[in-house]
Amino acid sequence: MFHTEICDLLGIRYPILQGAMQGAGGPRLVAATSQAGGLGILPTFGGTEEALRADIETARGLTDKPVAVNITPMGKAFTESRARICVEMEVPIVTTGRADPGEDAVGTMKDAGIKVIPVIPSVQHALRVQAEGVDAVIASGSEAGGHVGGVATLALVPQVVDAVDIPVLAAGGIGDGRGFLAMLALGAVGVQLGTALIATEEADVSDWYRNAILEMQATDTIVTTALTGATVRCIATPEIRAYEEARLSGAPKQELQRLRQITRQNHGHADRVGGADSNERRQGAAGQVAGLITRVRPTAEIIEHMIQDAAALSNGLADLAQASAPGAERAAE
Ligand SMILES: Cc1cc2nc3c(=O)[nH]c(=O)nc-3n(C[C@H](O)[C@H](O)[C@H](O)COP(=O)(O)O)c2cc1C
């Protein structure tokens, strides 16, 4: 069901990727996603080389299916060192986020046979990475958790589909079979989920973080520059709101620095990338789809239901189209 060209390209059963989630998606979530027929992707954002090697080994110990790695370009040296590790460890698929990986890093990975798939927030960015020779792109809308651009998924995906010649996946705001099917209708060949997999049995998150996701409304997120300097959509805690209010009202630099320091203290630190999260943490990235998530589930259940619900919905829509076709009423009489 829903076997698209991305399934063949990546060697996966369902066209569903678990987007890398620094601070939430460690080897257990990655392996659970791949094992369920999707593609699990390990984060590298801010982590050491040793942590990445260890996480790849751990995830591979938990599944015999493909395990991918995400490189968040944080300077040329960082990107190239993580790309080298992926080549050495024969990682089959690498996604990139936030910024361009650059032609050199893409070339190194492509020469080694790695499929490279950047996450992009705009048509211009998609065309740029297509010219660098990437295999596909993930068009991520502004409702997504984590680093975001300014265009919503519904508007972004068809525009990217029309602009590029490579396969396009969709990310941002997808939480169930309805969102999955909508993205296919827009021309995407698959989806990437983030927020919908935070409240799973396999995600490495604190109780505070999991409960926040379960209790949140769609309006409880905020886009802030406090955490990484770039625009990140996260849970709108009082500390982040205070920072953003001060920033927008033109508060002096020192005051902004003081408020940013408070938000970063609350952000907490994973023991290592993808490792167990600190229970003292009172901050986390999350997308607007959090309002749809009300209970903790196993990752495999979310993926299976997404596919089954989308299939049922698609059949229902086909019936609807049939029933409303010209002449259908007369034929029914
Ligand atoms: C907690 C969290 C951490 C994230 N970390 C990363 C990351 O390290 N690298 C990256 O490319 N994207 C990261 N993202 C983005 C996700 O991979 C994914 O594209 C996004 O969450 C999809 O939108 P959704 O949250 O609406 O499902 C993160 C998202 C969340 C929620």
C-alpha cells in the first residue's frame, strides 16, 4: 500500500520517515521506525563524533532494516567530519537540515553511494540543492517542530513539486492518515514525521516533555531565535515567550542575553546526542500538530494506522468522486 518511488530509492516498505530529532529521537525510536517499515534517522546536531558512531551501532543492533543519519550543517568542518563518518560506517541515507550541506559534502557522500536528502523550507533552497546533485528533498513547512522557514506545508509542497525534477517528501504538521494522504495529493512521494513521534514509547524524552506534547493545543508553540540563533518552533514556555516579547519590543542586547540564558538553562542537555533526556528539562521543540496528539503509543502502531487510515480515506474519496461524477445520480436511479 502506498508504495512510491521513494520506497524503491531508500529500500523501505512505507514512504514514512522519522525526521531526526535532537533531544528526542535516539537509537530506540530510530530502530523502531525502521523496523516498522519506515525510515529512522539519527540526529547529529551538536553531538560528538564518538556519540554518532555509538548511536549508529546501537540502532543497528536493534533492527536489520536501514538506519539513516541527519547532518545539520554547522560549519564546513562539522559537516565534512560527519559526512566522513557516514561514508566509513556505510550509512545508506543521509538527510540534512537547517542549511546547505554544500557541494563538496554532497559529492563525498554521493561518490560513496549514499542517498542524500536535504530538508528545505523554500523553492529557492530546493533548486539550489537539486543543482548540487541530491537525490530528493523534504519540503518542510512552517508549522513543523524544530528549525523552520516561513511557508506553510500546504502552500510549500505543491510549489516545490512543480519546481524540481527529483522526488519531494513533505514535512510539517503531519500527524495521521489524513495528513499523510493530503501530502500525497499535493504531489509528495512520502512524508517525514517529527512531533507525532515524540509521545511514543520509544522516544527518549523527559516526563515533562512527553506530558507537554499530550496536553498542548496547536496554539501552544512559538517560533524563537533564543535557542540556536535561527528560527526554531518549540513549546511556548513562559521563558521563551518572555524572550520573544522582549526581542519584538526592541529590548537592549544585554536584557536579551539575560533572557536567552534563562531559556537555554531550561533547555537542558541530552547526555549525548539521542541519549536519555534530562528530567530537569523544561523546554523542547514541537510543531503545531502536537494539538492532535493525546496519548503515548508505540511507533509501529502510529505508522500502521497512518497507512491503513489513509487507505480507507482514499477509498472513501474515490467513492465520493464516483458518486458526484456527471450522470452518477441518473445511473443510480
Ligand atoms: C524535538 C525536535 C528536534 C528536531 N531536531 C532536528 C534535527 O536535529 N535535524 C533536523 O534536520 N530536523 C530536526 N527536527 C525536524 C524534524 O526532523 C522534522 O522535519 C519535523 O519535526 C517535521 O515536522 P512536525 O514536527 O510537524 O512533524 C526536529 C524536530 C523536533 C520536533
